[in-house]
Amino acid sequence: MNQVCEKLHHYVNCIQRFTFPIIEHLLPNNGVYILFQKNEPGHGHDRIVRVGAHTGMNQLRSRLKQHFIQENKDRSIFRKNIGRCLLHSEKHPYLEVWEKDLTTRKMKDVYGHLVDSPFQQMVEKRITLFLQENFSFCVIQEDDKDRRLWLESKIISTVSQCNECGPSSMWLGLHSPKEKIRESGLWQVNELYKEPFIEHEWKAIEKTLK
């Protein structure tokens, strides 16, 4: 497992890397995006800290904007998880409100009165700054939806089950109220600990990606 994760890290660290501001025309329309965070090493490279994909056709760029630019934690679980860590590390009572998903009219009617809009906007801006200053990413281009989701799950499972590329002692995710984030060292809770790549499988996949 660790050897496959090492080879995976070597591969994704050697392909084109993107940082903010994102030059959109250099991005493919579809693919799996793999994020790295400053000062988070793994296998002698930058450690994979999040893996994501999109379901809609040609939606890669818009999905990345939801993470890096659009200040709405209910449209990006990545943003929501970072906000959770910031608030939890400060023992801030607003965390209870932050947890509410207000994307539906029903939820807005029930919990909307709890929202402190100026404060929430301030947290969103802190998240945006943190993302834009500390994260970079690469993309494995893939137009087929099922294969994108399959690759996403395989990469997440491979990294989450490796015992040689965990988070540093300063990683913000260690302040997460989500145990899976703290334990996995990844900014996500889904697709962890499932079916990882086995060595011959990764070798075959890598050949198709070159």
C-alpha cells in the first residue's frame, strides 16, 4: 500500500501544477483534481490533502471556483470543513450555526434567523485567503463521469490507508471536529478506507495517463 501511495505521489507531483489565480484556459473541462497544501510533505513530495471530482459534464472549472473563489460554505464542503477547523480551534460558539446547511428554503426559514451575516462573511473571507495562499492542485483529465468518480475513490482510498504520509503536527485539519479528517489527514470524509489501488492496477492506470 505504501509503495503504491509513494508512486502515486511521485506521479501527481510531476504533472502540471496550478496555483491561485487560476488561469482557466489551461485547465481541462473535466477531470479529477488533487490538492496539496504548503508545509505538508509526503513521500518526499508535497502531500495529497484532498481529492475531488465533479459529476456534471464540463464542470471542473466551476467546481474549483466554488472552492477557491465563491464565498459560500454550503456550496463547498471543502470550505465548510476549513471553517469548522477555524471556529473549533478558537472554541467559537458560532460553529453550531456554521454547521447548518441553508441551501433549501425550508432550512433558511428554520435557521436563517441565527445567521450573523457580517461575521459569517468574515469567516468566508478568512477561508478564501487561506485557500488561495496555501493550496495548489493538479488535474488528471478524464471526460467520462464514471471513470472520474472511480479514480477519485481509488486515490482517496490509497492515500487514506497509507501509514507513511500523515499530516504534520501543524496541519489545520487536526482541529477538525470530524474524526475522519483528523485521522486520515485529508480534507474529506467520503470514500476513505475503501478499495485502494493495488500495484499492478496503478501501473496499468499510470500508463493510460501519460
